[in-house]
Amino acid sequence: MFEKVKVDENECVRVSRDELFRVVKEVFVALGVSESDAEIVADNLVMADLRGVESHGVQRLKRYVDGIKAGGVKINPDIKVVKESPVFAVLDGDEALGQVVAYKAIQMAIEKAKKNGVGIVGVRNSNHYGIAGYYAYKIAKEGLVGISMTTSRPLVAHTGAMEKFVGTNPISLGAPVDGEEPFLLDMATSVVPSGKVEVYRRKNKPVPGEWAISTETGEIIDDPNTILSPKGAILPLGGLKELSGGHKGYGLAVLVDIMSGVLMGATWSRHVGGTSDRKSDVGHFFMAIDPGAFGDAEEFKKNMKKMIEELKNAKKHPNFEKIWVHGEKGHLTMETRLKIGIPIYKKVYNEINEIAKEVGVKPLQ
């Protein structure tokens, strides 16, 4: 979460934000996605790369393209409101691109929160929605506290299990801060998201740390190919044992399954499908809260700033150069990459250009 963004310039090609956005958007439009929907998906993917979360950035483009081609993702979905009140709503995504239905959901949540103090919108029958923090960030930029969660396909062996059973099930919270970018917590409930393992597979390097186990022996493994195969499973946040808190990560994953899956009438854990499946039925949960409904909104933002300053100025451990807060490093990375370009691994760069050429889009320049 607070790892420094390390870029090997020999392995990467730097691309401007606008050029990367253009190609991703045009690929989706070429596949029949509306221009407005394509812009939402492209913005979501490119934001991930801008903030240094390459695991959920444009390296995922092929996943969505394959999902559309396989019929697991509908390009012209009929998104419907299933239930609604002044403070909540449930949407049926009709197997849409997850980003499209999720964006619609947060717009509803924001509107309800501004009118009634809180807005809760859930989604069923959706697909992978990209970086969870995208939605919490968008809500926070409206002066509200935002929460974003989603179920995901089974990749994690929960505490005591030796098979892929629960998802990496991310949780994100964004909050406005006086005069500064929002506080933004964005975390998987597993040791790492699967996308980070995919990054190491693309690099052809073993993963660091005790991230996963063999589903055959239960031993810790570091080969990304094995981890992403049926022979491996990622561990919950906290690791293999209860002694290190693995049961807490397991509990957080189940929390997300309950709120985004069971509560919303979507699937959960081992029942969630992949993007290319005919019906993945991913569930999302969003909440927008108006700080003004509980007190003074401006005072809330000032207190957020004060809290962050206090966290950063705490007595520092000698092994750390600096104390960071959630969202800070991502924002600094974004500012830098907007100026000098986004580093894209050459394998990903070539893959994107192959997809672009295949659908008749001008490749990355």
C-alpha cells in the first residue's frame, strides 16, 4: 500500500495521459461501446496507472476486450433500478462493464447524499469495476465521504482453507480535506490484489514476501504463474496464520461479500464469475455521506487536515524515511506522471497496440 513506485525505465515506455486515454477509449468505441461509456472505462483504467496502481490499469484492457468478445460483458446494457428510496437504491447492471454501472451508481449516491445526508446504492449483475478507489475519490471530490466495495472472483484461500474460495474484495474510503486532495484508502482484503501478481508474471519474476500458498501442499509459493493457476491461492490480509492476523483479512473479505453480494442480491465468494463468463454477477456497494448532516462540513474538512498532519508528525520509526497517509503517494505519483508520462511495461504497450490494430484504432504513439 505504501510501497514506493519503482519503475525500470529499460522495461517501460512512457506515454502521456491523453494518448493512453485516447487509445483505450477508441478501442472500446470500436467494439461498440458508446462514447460516454468508453470515456468512463478509460478514465478509470488510466487513473489507476496515473496513481501507480498498474495492477488495475491498462494492463487489464485485454481482460475487458476478451470479456466483450466472449459475450460475458454487454456493450449496450439495460441498467435498471430494482428498488429505490430517498436514501438508497439497488441497480441491476445487466452484465455491463463494471465501470459503467458503478459510475451510474455513485452519481445516484452523491445526489441522494446531497439531498438527504446519505446515499447508499448497491449493484447486482455487474462485472469487474476496476480500481475501487476511483469511486470513493469521485465521491470525496464532491465534498462527501465515499465508500466503495466490490465482490470479485475467487482467488484467495481464507484462513484454514487450501483452495481459491473468496475474492480479493477491495474496500475504499475517500474523504475531503481542507485545501488538499482527498484522503483515499484503497486496499484489497488479501495480502495483494491479483493484478499485482500479474505484474510479476509479466516481469517473469518471483513475487516477494509470503503472498500465496500451494493448493496442493499448503506451502508458501512465489511463482506468479503457479499462484494464478488452480495450483495456487493468494492469502488474506495478515497472511497464513491467525497469529499474524490472517483471520482479520478473511473477515474483511466476508464483510465485503455480505455488503456487496448477499445484501444486494448478487453472488459472493466462490460463486462470482470472471469477466469472460456468461454471467459473472459481480456485486458493488457504494455509500456517500454528507459531513454537513452530522455537523459542520467545513469543520469536518479542517479536522481531516489536522488529523492527517498529526499522523504525519508522529514520532517516526528509524527504519522509515517518512510517515505517509493513504492517498498521498498516489496523488504525488499522479502529479509527476501527468508531467513526464505514464510508464507502461513494454509487454503491455505491445499488447495494447496489438488490440488497437486488431479493432482498427491508431496505436499508441
